[in-house]
Amino acid sequence: MTNSDFVSLTAGTSRLTLWPETGGAIVDWQHDGISLFRNIPDEALAAHSARRLGCFPLIPYSNRIARASLTFGEETYALRPDLNGEPHSIHGNGWYTPWIVTERTDKRLVLTLDHQARGDGVADWPFSYVATQTFSLGESGLDIALRIENRDGKAMPAGFGLHPYFRRTPKAQMMFQAASVWLNGADKLPRGQQPVPSAWSFATLRSPAEAELDHCFAGWNGTARIVWPEDALGLTIEASAEFSHLVVYTPAERDFFCVEPVSHMNDAMNRMDVDGHGVAVLAPGQALEGGVRFRLDRLA
């Protein structure tokens, strides 16, 4: 896998490869020669789509905004529908916008996105903002800090998250705890909230194949665990309090599964009357920031 636009960080036997101009996404993360994320075929690289890579940022919101229409305050804004043909807007505009490198060392990288809400940019997001991703790689893990600052003249709703595609192996397992889960309708939007049913509970390590999920869990305790017994490798995810929700995606017959720390429920921007929606409202000049720590360990 070679590309002159890739940027790499190294720490011991860990190597992180990023693609700033393609949504500020992580292409691959390897530790001791083992890839933590899904395999990236050449055709995915040729597509220049962050959604086909290893992990991408969810900026300035996670998941869907219903029917590409945002109502905030007294205004309703028409947004750009999903580039893959879905009627909703999805995952913000950070994943399809180039980021620039603003700081770089062997083990640390800062990427910046300066979004201007004018012209075609209004449909991407109708508020101006500046976002940063800070990647800090160590020999036993990776820290990712996210920050979004309102650079508009009016208040704006904001959220963020990360969308990693973890490598799915026959023996891979995951674990997380949450208080409730949002059920989806046929339109992929939330239609109700309930306690996590036993079939969807991953309070102990289980194979992601045991439940086919594409759901947002609320009341997440901020930690998750993934293990790959074939490689004697474990990964612990620890998120700051801003990440109160977890989206889990376990599609059948795919070589990946997703455990996504996010700040708010799906379609939260249009559901701010829901208790615990998770959206931050930023005054001009105000920022939302938080971090996710990925810690690696060797299984006994």
C-alpha cells in the first residue's frame, strides 16, 4: 500500500497511516505487523472515499440527519444528502473534505479542517467551524483528540465521533456496557428507546456475529473491549465523557465490525427535545472537545 499523499506515524512496532486529503481518515494501523482495521483493497484506495478506509472522523455530527433537513432555532436548513444515494445526510462533511497537516512529528500529527458556510459549503453544513484531530501514537496505543470550534456569528449545534472498521476474524470478540438502545425504523432513523435486550447485550465478551446490529446505544460507560485471540491481541477503548453514546455496526458476511464512540444519538440535531440527546450548542467562539484512547495489550 503506497501513496505519496499518505502520512505515517511510528512508535516502536506500531505504525499509523493517515490520508489527510481524503477526509482526514486513518488508512491503517498496524502493531507488530498485525492490522487492527479491515483490509483495504486497491479499488477502495482508488475511490478516494474515507468510508472505505480504516477509520474516519464524524464531524460536525454522527450518523444521520433525517431527510437532509436540519431545524435549529427558528431556521430550517437544506443539507447535502448522502453521497451514496441515501435521502438523509450522514456523518457530517469532515469525512469527504480534505484536511491539512498543521503539526507533525514522528509520533504526533494534527489535522485541521476550516469549514466556511458560504456558497456550496452551506449545504455541507450551514455554520462555519474549525475542527482538529490530534493523533498521538505510542508503542502500546493511540490517542485521538477531537475539537470543533464555532466560527460562525450565531450559535450552532455540534457533535463528533469516530468510525473505526475493526478487522473481523473467526474468533474476534467485543464487549461494552450501555443503559439503553435506540430502535430503528425502516428508514434507519430512531423510533423508540428501550433497555438493552439480552440478545444485544455485550456486557461480557461475545462474537460480533452473535447479533446483527446497526444501532446507537445510550448511557454508554465510555469503555469497550475487543480481542483477537488468533493474534493474542487485545484492544481497550476509553472515551472521555463527551462520548456518551456508542454506535455498533455488525453486518453479516463482512470482514469488519464497527464500535463507534459518538457524542449523541442518531438524528439528534432534529430531536433536541429528547432527554439525553447529547448535542452540544456552541456559542460563537465556543468549542467542544474530547478524546478517545485505544490501548493495546498482549493476551496471556
